[in-house]
Amino acid sequence: MQAPIGIFDSGVGGLSVLTEVQALLPNERLIYIADSHYLPYGDKPNALVIERSVKLTEYLLAQQAKAVIVACNTATAAAAGYLRECWPELPIIGLEPAVKPAASYSKQGKIGVLATQGTLSSQRFASLLERYAAALEVVSQPCIGLADQIERGLLTTSETRALLERYLQPIQQAGCDALVLGCTHYPFIKPLLEELLDESIKVFDTGPAIARQLRTVLFQRGLLADQSSTHLPAFYTTGWPAQFEQVLHLLLNIRTAVQPLSLE
């Protein structure tokens, strides 16, 4: 089926998910929306995140999207359930921090989680810990300002390094041997993470699992694209297209026009 897959986030973080989807499903058409006018979602009220998620999903459906990925942990926690109630027939793939595989991996019984305050304070995250990490010590670290640095393409600056060092300190001091990246922005600073982390700590993120889940859902519903087709993703932003184009090139080495989008 040649209909597109819609992916949205408050900014560029969901591009880490898009990359995994492209790698696993290269024949699919992808539409990516960065709701940059409202970034970050992590410090916004749930009601606003739900409102934006509904508007973005409505736009993607108007583009004939056959599935939607909520490529943001905060938006998943706040809005994925409501979106599924609104569109019960639409495959809606949400994110959750990779607590389950990290908990299974940990030999020390101690895992760290880097995420936004919105994700860490959500009922969805609390339920995740209860299901998979109730017997473990979990060091949950809110990372104020870190996604903003990545959003601006500042992946290796002294300020980004200082933020990351501060946020990693309690996790390393606690003796964690697994680290969960609970925000889609964070995979883009993996090189810096690996430089600062103890070698004994394994890093987990959700992008590959989301791509596999999407493939399974599309296959089960007979919605996979024809294998003879290839497409460059279409990119939209509610913010400044030129700024998004610069960061898109920096993060994914893609040079393409980004379309402005207004949903007001």
C-alpha cells in the first residue's frame, strides 16, 4: 500500500525514530512533522500536548496516512491513549522508555533513565516502572535544557557536555549498569554519551523497537508498501523551515526543502 506513514514530534528528536524506520522499511513513504512552534513538549501542560497531537494527527490523516508514530515520549504519555480512542482503526505507534530491556539486562539491579520531566512524572512511566522494574533501583534524571541543545544542533559544545556530565553523575555514582534514553532527542548525542559514560554501562533507546513494531503492525494489516518503490521523506515544521533544514543536514546529512505548516 503506497499511503504514507506519519511521524510527529515537537522538534527534531523524532528524526532518530524516522532513521530507524527508514532503515527497516526503505520502501515506505514518510511524512515528518516537527511541531517546533510548541517545542519542547516536556514542559507543556498535558491538555496542550493532547490538543497539538490531535491537530497533527488530523493533518496526517488528511494526507492519507495509513499509520501514525507519536515519536515523542511526552506526547505518547499524554496523548496516545486519547488518539486511539478518537481513531480506533488507525495504527498509532507510541513510544515508551526502554525500561523493560534495560531491566532485563542489568546485573546490578540498578538502571538510570534520562528523560524530560513530563515523561518522568507521567502515570505511563510510573506504570512502566511498576511492571518491569519494581524490584530494581531506578535513578530517574530529568534533563532540563538538554533537548533544547540538540534541537539547536549543539551536540558537542561545552554547555551540552556540562549538562550531560551533571545529569549522568547520579546515575554513575549509583552504580547503574544500564542507561535508558527516554527522549528521542538523546540518541543524537550517543558519541558524547559514550565518551562520558563508564564502559560498564549499556545504553538503551527505543527507535529500533518502534520500527520493528511498525513493520509487524503493517504486515498484519496488509499495509506494507510495494518493495519496488523508494521515497525521500517529506518534512514539515510549524517553526522556521530554514532552521530545521540546517539541523536536518547536521543530524541526518539530508539536504532538502522543509515545508512550513500552520495548524492554527
